[in-house]
Amino acid sequence: MTKPKSYLVISALGQDHPGIVNDLSKVILEYGCNITESRMTVLGGEFAIMIMVEGNWNTLTKLEDAIPGLQDQLKLTIIVKRTSDRSKGPDLLPYAVEVVCMDHPGIVNSLAGFFSARQINIEDMVTSSYAAAHTGTPMFSVHITVGIPSGIHIASLREEFLEFCDSLNLDAVLEPVKI
């Protein structure tokens, strides 16, 4: 019988500087753990990290116990939480959503509301603001990965989504994730 895998999610935030990823990944390796998934980005002057680490129960416990010292050593605010493998739910079809528009408040909330009302899970989201070339107009870009239940008629959903986006003056695309 295979022993269930143990996981720890680590969220860390600190002033951006070279070497953060190297320092944190080195400590994780030294404790006998492995990074299985991660998201890292600079937001303003802060570096934000979310990492899922795999290890046996004992190595994860040692890593958890070391967190207070790591916070001081690495100058990061760190939060950890045990987790498990993602449970297999209903058959979900991975779709990518791309939206570009003039920046204004409420874009993320409107998109989240659209998908939530249809029981479609947002699995990943990346947003960014930038100035449009030539005009300098404030623009907003959203890249979302959603899990669409296999029972939903995709053509109808796409039509609803594009009408919804048109009503908000959002340029949008909904297409299967290309693997």
C-alpha cells in the first residue's frame, strides 16, 4: 500500500532583492523536501512567493518548526499550511480566459462573478496594469485558467461570456488550454 504524500503550502512576502528564491529553495532542499508547484512575482517593491512543498511527515514537520528562524534569516513574512493532493472532482475541462480593457475598478470582481454564478472554478489568475503604446491609456490585462464542468455546453458558455464582456467593454477570448 502506498503511503499518502504529505504537502505543505508556504506563502512568503518580503522586500524584493536578488537571491530570495535561491535562499528559500536551498532551505527547503536542506530539510529534505521538494518544491512541486510554485508561483512567484514582484508586486510593487515586494516579492511574493507561494510554494507547495512535498516531503514525508517528519521532514515537513522539521521545516515547519524552522519557519520562525527562517523569517528572521530571510527577512520574509512566512505562513505555512498543511495540505493534501487535490481531490478528483467532477470532470473539468481546462479553459484559458484572456481579457484586455481600459483599466477601471471592478474588472476582476465582474469576471469572478460571471464564473461563480455558473459554478466554474477559477484555478489560476494573473493580472497586470500597463500604459497602452502610443497613447499611454491605462490598460488592464487578465489571464485566467478555469475548470469548466464537462456538462456545460461550451459554445453556449462562450457566447454568454462574450456578450457579458461586450456589455462591459472588455476584449475577451475563451479557449481550451493548449498543453
